[in-house]
Amino acid sequence: MNRKRIALLTGLTLLAGAVVNTTNPLRNAVKNDAEAAQIKTNLKPNSKYPDIAKKLDLTSMEQYSSVNLFMNVTLKDFYVKESSIDNYGQSHLLLAPLKTSDQYFLVITKSAKTIKKNDMITVQGFMNGKTRIDNAQIAAGLNQKYLNKKVVSLIADNLSL
């Protein structure tokens, strides 16, 4: 190799190493897990987390495309339809706005407190589009009757029981 190629490869190697070190996704993932585990008391909708009932029609989430369901929201006093803890200690929560509602929200988070079926919970977090309950959720302990049900995914930042 000639000197120019060696210099170019050396420069690219150093540059790639610097970029990887400054944008380490694992460092951010650990930080997000720690934030999601925060349990607070008396969560209220605010400018960062507006009340979902004021932003969207909760009775018919089918009208919204998955692209429109990316926003920060507060799920205030939602009913826990199902709750389970997987092998990694993460809580899988299936939430509904009312006890009789068939509109579901799926939250997977780590929680210091035990969250049980039939609890009322307030969650602040980021809606992450639509998905379906799959076999991984069922294996984590959710009831088989929810398999393939449409849900709105939510990444939790704060929880309040």
C-alpha cells in the first residue's frame, strides 16, 4: 500500500472509533431503563405529557394510523386488565381506559412495586404505534385470550399506582 492509502485508512479508523464512543446506544438504553422504573405519586398531565383523552378518541383508536400514534401522553387512571412479570423482571401490563373497554395499551417496564390485575394506574410515556399481542407476550404470562389482539404500545417514563 502506498502512504496515502495508509493515512486514509488510519484517519477513518480513528474517526470511526471516536463516533462509536460518543454515540454508545448501550449507555442510553441503561439510562432509559432507569427512568422507566421511576414510580411517582400523584402524576398529573402536563405540557410534556398531555392527557391522552384530550388528544385522541379512546373509544376508536382504529381510526388512527400507527404513524399518528407517536407522542408523549398521560394515561390517567387506566385499568390493569392483565399483568405479568417475565424472566428478566420486566412487567408486562395490558391497560384499558375502562374496565369494560376492549381498547388496549401495552406497557413493558421495570417496576419496583408489584402491579396487579384490576389496579388503577397512571402512566406517563411515549406512545410507540400499534402492534399486536404476540407469543412472546403470552410466554411472559399474559392471558392466552389476548393473543393477536391489537394494542397501542407505550414506553413508560413514570408510573403511579
